[in-house]
Amino acid sequence: MKRILIATALLGLSATAMAEAPGGPNCGWGNMLMKGQSGLGAHVIASLTNGTSGNATFGMTTGTNGCSANGTLTYGGKSLIGAVMDEFSEDVARGDGEALSAVAVALGINEADRAAFKQVMHDNFATLFPSSEVTAEQVSDRVIELMRADDRLAGYVS
């Protein structure tokens, strides 16, 4: 259970790590208010100001407030599988476990379909982990490919 909570926390924290913020790096009144400052406090205040007043969304829509929707969004955080890679590989080999369950939950798989997810991952261990040098990104991509190929799990991925 502790691993599920840690994995969920890591997923939540990594979801906030973007290389380019929505609307651009200078978007919103919060950024204007905290201009020139750094650190967690300044970023939190800027984010809360932008989020609670809706000015960043307005700015992206109208091209005002230093905002633009032209930039390409990127993600620089660690994937959930990357955070629990060793545990995940062990769980896939067994066909059950906390890390495997955490990944299923993070992917939004309903409880009724989790056994099928675990079985597909277990049956395809060699596909997921073809060598000891496999990266978390490769494993994540293969998880999605396996889900797309399975009739029951395909609805969870686009």
C-alpha cells in the first residue's frame, strides 16, 4: 500500500513539471506579479493567481497578458513506471503486485479490468523487458502498445 501511495504522489508531483508552461513562460498576472522572483513560493503564488482568476486562460484565448498558445508543450517529469521500474518489472514477472496495480490505477483502468491488464502485462513480460538495458520510456510505450492491441484494454488508450 505504501508503494501505491508513493507512486501516486510521484505521479502527481511529476505532472506539474513542464518545460514550457501553458500559455508560455510569461503568461498571466501571477507571472507579472512575481516577475524576477524565483523559488517554490513565487511559483506557487504565480500559479494560484493565474488559476484562481482565470486570467491565463483568458490571455491564451485573446493573446493578451503575455500569453500565447503557439508554443509546443513538453513534459520533463519522470514517468510513473520510471519511478517504480524495479518493482514494476518484478510485479509483471509475478503477474500481480503494488507497482503493477499503481500503474493500472494511474492509467485509469477500472477495477473490473485490472486483472486483465495484469494478465496482459504478465503474458508479455519479454516484450516489455527484452533486456536489462530497457528504459522506462520504452516500457511505458510498450505498455500502451499492448493495451491498444487488447480488445478489453484498448478503450483506455487513445
